[in-house]
Amino acid sequence: KLDVIDRDSSVLVRAEVPGVRKNRLEVEASDVSLTIKGEVEHEETREDERYRISETSRGAFVRTVHLPSQVDSAKARATFKDGVIEVTLPKLDRSRPHQLKL
């Protein structure tokens, strides 16, 4: 699940990445898009007196979202907590809404 929230002075991107460890994530921001890459790796072993079962699953994903406004990617900030990435990207001044006087 991925949300893009367009605020007055910034764009907030919130993405759920359950089961992905922080060291398996990569976030890239440009002035018009944000890309999140990650890998999921899961191993499970069960043993009994008569058998041993070992299961491994792996998968990778890439998600790119185009942003609703131009942003200053050099000032972007990201946090990762409880399987959720939040990236705050400040808008460029020229992308912010301006009130026009009539």
C-alpha cells in the first residue's frame, strides 16, 4: 500500500513494506518521482523426531511513483519504522500554490 499526500509546502509518501528489513531497502528521489526498492527474504525450519522441513522464500519489488509537484530531492527526509517508510519531500518554491490578487 502506498499513499501520496500533497501538502502546501511538501509531498509526503507513505509506503507499507511488511517483512522487509531496513538494510534491504533502497529509496531514490528525483525532482519529479520517488522509487522504493526492496527484497524480502524468509526462512523457516521445523523439526520433529521423524522429519525436518525447511522453507525459503525470496522476492524483490520496485515501485516508482510520479509526484504531483516538483520537489527539492536534495532536502528529502525518510524514516522507517514498523514496516512503514515515510518520505517527506519539500516542494520547490515555484511549485507551491500562490494566492493571486484580483
